[in-house]
Amino acid sequence: MRTLIKGGTVLSATGTSVADVLVDGEKIAAVAAPGVFGEADEVIDATGKYVMPGGIDAHTHMEMPFGGTFSHDTFGTGTTAAAWGGTTTIIDFAVQAKGTTLQSTLDKWHEKADGNCAIDYGFHMIISDVNDTTLKEMESCIGAGVTSFKMFMAYPGVFYSTDGEILLAMQKARETGSTIMMHAENGIAIDQLAAQAFAAGKTEPVQHGLTRPPELEGEATSRAIQLAKVTGSPLYIVHLSAAQALAAVAEARNAGQNVFAETCPQYLYLSIEDMAKPGFEGSKYVASPPLREKSHQRDLWRGLRTNDLSVVSTDHCPFCFEDQKVLGADDFRAIPNGMPGVEHRMDLLHQGVVAGEITLERWVETCSTTPARMFGLYPRKGVIAAGADADIVIYDPKAKQTLSAETHHMNVDYSAYEGFELTGRVETVLSRGSVVVSAAGFTGSTTHGRFLERDLNQYLS
Ligand code: URP
Ligand code: ZN
Ligand code: ZN
Ligand code: ZN
């Protein structure tokens, strides 16, 4: 089966050109000047549209256990919503429960995801129980294609690791060339602030933000960077939200350290004011790190331009307002942490192009090409080039759309971006050569997605 995508503007991290793309089976066969290719089984006219590599969302949580409940998207519903929004690969997190092994964790996550994904997927491993077995098992995880490990400086008693435990895992990361991903917030100090607020009768959602000040993200980020420096481990800061944390990352990168960071659309477009909405509405915006004052957004956009922020992921972790967020109705500490977003990352970042914050190339780079390289998937993913998987998005840059829970495909009862009017829209999506989204709607299948065994970080110096 040969598909010809004709006349579109092909985007890459380094430039754009009008070209035809020939897909043969699951792969891109060739890219050439318009008119070079002859017959094909199917022809898609992409005139006036962008033809870009499918998005790679390197930070999602489908069916994640948290606070006595599970994030509401299954691998099936979440990957289908991702496809609707032009994301053709996710990297989700397998979560080690205390007292269990990494192998049993990996087995459990394969059971959830295998045969249930609409697009290709990989795993990171969350380490929450550092011991000799866990450290040894990091090696077998890497052999199984799970080459990055997330640790938490937040959530004492749940996912939290001490500095000593982090140091041990970082030494193993250094030894194996794998990457430590860090949730960098000082959870010990935050828990005290949160307990004080609650004791003073302050129970509403905005307290979640007020008790997690940006300084405590900056402090933890700096500490993680120093631990990585001492051990020589590569470090990737996840969901960076605060200017203080960005400054620490920029300083380390300027000094030549292998430190990388991602941010998420919610930190670019939403703020602590959303968390302060009346009633219990603010709970919809409770995630960690919390939404910040709007002043941080300028720094984050600048970080995306300077590459101190090199990836945009969603941290998609949806909890329904009606029956999940409500668990914290009387105590903000019990609101499940997380927000939905996997469907709208490509569109939201396109607004950055429209507004002149980032270039088209940077859009592709931060949302697809860099995540592919960062997490060992390049050049199979993240680029429109001969030999790559035919994960392709045909994007109409002029279309208009309004985001709403009524029209989105994520399995959650609200949109954090309700009423946002956007310019640009996904028109057609191919996953390994198959059209999965088009004018006909979703025509893919939740048995189509395959597990991706990943290589090591391809940026390490
Ligand atoms: O609030 C968040 N971010 N929930 C998901 C878990 C995490 O820390 O990434
Ligand atoms: Zn986190
Ligand atoms: Zn997360
Ligand atoms: Zn429910």
C-alpha cells in the first residue's frame, strides 16, 4: 500500500519546504520535490497544509494510581484522544509501588497497555523504592527498552526519595548512560506549609498553589542539579513551571552539564488565578507543580526559544471533576493531582507560533523531534524522512476551533481550556502508514499501537 501526500509544506526542526511524501507500508519511502512520484494507491492532497512528524508526548499518565483513585483515561481512550490531536507516540510512566520490583511493575504496565493503544507507546519507570534489587533492575529495564527513570523530591511517604536514594540511582544512571527524570519540588517543606494552611482552616483548592511556592521548585531543581553533577548523571527536569527552576537549569546548561528540561502547555497558558476560581472550580487546575503567577509564562516562552526548555509534554493525568476531584472537597491536600491535556498539546503550542513566541521549526522540534532524540526514538520517530515510521500529521494552520469538554475525546468531564479559541487544527493523522484520523473521524484501532523499545538519550555528551 503506497500513499502519496502531495503538495504540502513539509516541516522539520531545521526548515520547511513544499514537497511530496511517499509512504510505503508503515514507513516513509521518500520525500521529493512536487510531482516527482508517479502512481500511488491513495493520494492525499495537502496543498496549503503542513505535513509534519507526528507529535511525541513524553509525559503521560494513563490509568495511573494516585490518591486512592486512577487517572480516568485508559491506554485505549487516552491514546485515541492523543491521535485526534496529532500525537502519534506517548511515553507513559510505569509506577513502582513500594515493596515491589521494577520487573513486576513493568509486567503490570505491559498488561494494561499492550493491545490497548491506538498509537505507539513507550514507558519510563517511576522509582519509589530504592534498594539493591531496584538498582540492579535498572539495568534490566534498560535492556527492555525503558531507558529513563523518574524520581520524586515531592510526595513524602508515597513516591518521595531521599537525597541519598537519589544519589544512588543517579550513580547507576551514570554507569548505564540512562537518564534520571526529576519531579523537583521540596516535598518535605511543602507538606509542612500545607499542614499549617489546613490547620488554619484554609481548605480550598488555591491553597494547593499557595503552599507550593516557586522557590521550593527552584530549590529542589538546584539540588537535583548538584546531585547530578556530583554523580555525573544526566538529568531531565519534568514539568518545569517556575522561573526560579528555569534559571537553575539555564545555569547548569551554560556550564556544560547534561541537564535538560520540559515544560507543559498548562504552565504556558493557565495560572494560579484559575486555581482560585470560586466554588470548587479551582480543583480542575490542581496539579503539581502548581500553576504559577502569570509572570512566569514570559520566562517559560523564552526558555523554549533558548532551548533551556527543550521539550513540551503534557503531564496528562486526568481526574473527573464530579467523582474524583471532589475527594478533596474538604481538604485541598486530598484533591487528586493532575490535569487533562494529551489531546491539545500540538494545537496549544501552535498558538505560540501564531503569536510569534516560537518558530514553526521550534514547534516541531519541542513537540516531536527533540522528545524523539531525548528518549532514544530518533530517527524512527520525530522526523519526516526516508526510513522513518510514517507517523505523519497533516495540519491546517488556518482552521479555527474552540476547545470544550463537549467535543474533546479525553475520558474526562471537563476541559482545562474550555472556550479557548484556537487557530489551526489537525486534519489527517497517519500512524505507521495507516490513516487513523481524517474527515471521516477516528478510523484507527486500539490494537494498532506497538510498544517501543527505546535507546539511550541521544543528546548525551
Ligand atoms: O500533578 C501531577 N503532575 N500529577 C501527575 C504525577 C506527576 O507528578 O507527574
Ligand atoms: Zn511529577
Ligand atoms: Zn507526571
Ligand atoms: Zn469516574
